[in-house]
Amino acid sequence: MALGDSLTAGVGDPAPGGGWRGWAALLAGALVSDDAPDRAAEPDGGCAGTAGADPDPARSGHLAGGPYAGVGGRLDGRPRRVEFVNLARSGALVAEMVEGRLPAARRSRPELASVVVGGNDTLRAAFDIDQLARALDLAMRALRADGAVLLTACLPDPGRALGLPRPLAAPLTRRMRALNTVVHVLARRYGAVHAHLAGCAGVTDRAARGVDRLHPSELGHRLLAREFHAALGRRGARLGPVPSVEPDGPPPTFVDGTWWLATRGTRWVFDRCRDLLPDLVRQAALESGHHLTGTAHLLDARARAATRGALTATRGAPARALRAGSAA
């Protein structure tokens, strides 16, 4: 079961016949094989990792069917049919995922659930690390309580990906650092299989990014699938062959980028100018002022304190039983 935003929906990796495929579908096709080795070989330059030990790495249950269903076996290696469904929605915020998608995901009682989301929140003026931490904690806690093995990832810096000037990029960098810190802590807390994508050179290389620079290209999605495949292998899952890095189609070109900007990209820039840009300009002015006075470290310290407070608050979340099919 895949939960998330456009990254997990597959934007940047066209599917045969139309629509998007993406890393989650590629991973689903390589989860299990009757004759697979006990562990997957880690791809060269792998950045994936495992956050904490999970005493129950597999449990019986049923995964809801999806268009990329395949035949394989359970995480413990016993043959059975494994099916995949992608509930990710392009543009989704963390709170929207929890309110609109988590109940359906829980009703299906997945054995393996990916929760990779939050990038859109960092690109909104209303960014709130407290709200993000509460929502992510609720989602992971609920799915783990249902017995699912979790897949999580820390995300690359959007300011650097877009090539923004430092005063504009620094606030986005700070937000992404806060989000990734929350994800790291919650991944350890709930024994998630975690992929370290923020500093993974292969995943963040220009060739692995799509025409908009924010989403992976087909190659990027294939590299993401390999990272998760390697992390699951280290957890001891019985897996099929590592997803190939050979793309089905050509890489994006300069012409592709120009066409995207002239069509869909213009709309995206307009939306962000109405929402993020005014706030980002204010943040950039604040950033520049602190930089001139040599006090930029105070902004970092303030962000770290806010992140610690948000995580501390999740520790005090109600420990009541979570009913499958409900968001809380």
C-alpha cells in the first residue's frame, strides 16, 4: 500500500499506456520471487537503511489489489500472491493524506505500507512542523498498530534542487531539515524500513530528476525503487531481482523542460507565487538581515527547538486503541 504525494504517485515516470508508474510500482514488481535469494544485493552506491529493529517483520493479511499486481510471496518468503495499490495523490499535504487516504489504507490491512510525504508542505506558506509531526506520527502509529511494516524516506532539499539563491533556498532547506528529522525519529520509533534519500548522490543527480527538477525522472524512480529494495533486503525480506536501472524511454531533454514550463509549469509557478512566494520573500529578507549581522545561527537554533518540541508533543499523543478504518 503506497501513501503519499506526487513522488509516490509516480510523476516523472510515464507508464505504458498513459498515466504514471513510479518507484512504488517498480518496487512492488520486485518484492518477491519463488526462486529469489534470501537477501537482495545492495545496488552500488546505495543510500538506503533500516531504522530500528522490528520484532514482527511480516504478518499475514491481504493487500488491496491494484494495476501493478504481481505473483510472488510474503515478506517471510512463503509463496503467495502479492498485490499493490497506490493511494498517493499528486499535490497531497500530510494532513490531507491522513484524513483522506489513511482510513482506506487501514481497511485493507496492508502487510507493507509506504509513507513518503511532506515535500508539498515545505512549499506552502502555512508550513507547520507541529502539525506535520502529529499527522505523520498518527499515520505511522496506526499502520504499525495494524501490523504493517512501514517504508519511509527522508527527502532531498527543494531549494537546492530548484537552484534558488541562498536567501530564498535557506528557509526551504531549514523546513526540509525539520521534516526529515521528524521522519528519522518516527522511523526509528516504529521500526520502519528507511531510505536515506536526502544525501544520496545518485538519486539527487540532475540525470535522475525530471524536467521540473523537483520530481524524479524514470531513472530517478528506478533508483528509488532500488534503494527501498536494498533496505528491505537488509531487513531479511525474500525478494525478487533488483529493479533495473535501464529506462524504458529516453531521458528528459531541454526541449521537454521548455515545453513543461510553457504548459503545466506556468500554472505551478503561478500557484506558488500566490501562496509560497510572498512568504518566501519575507523569509529571505529575514535571512539576509541575520546573515549581515552574523546571527543566522539563531534561525537554525529556533528551527531545531521547534522540531524538538513537535517531536516531544507526539510522545504525549493518546495511546488509545486505534480502530482499523479510522484515521485516529
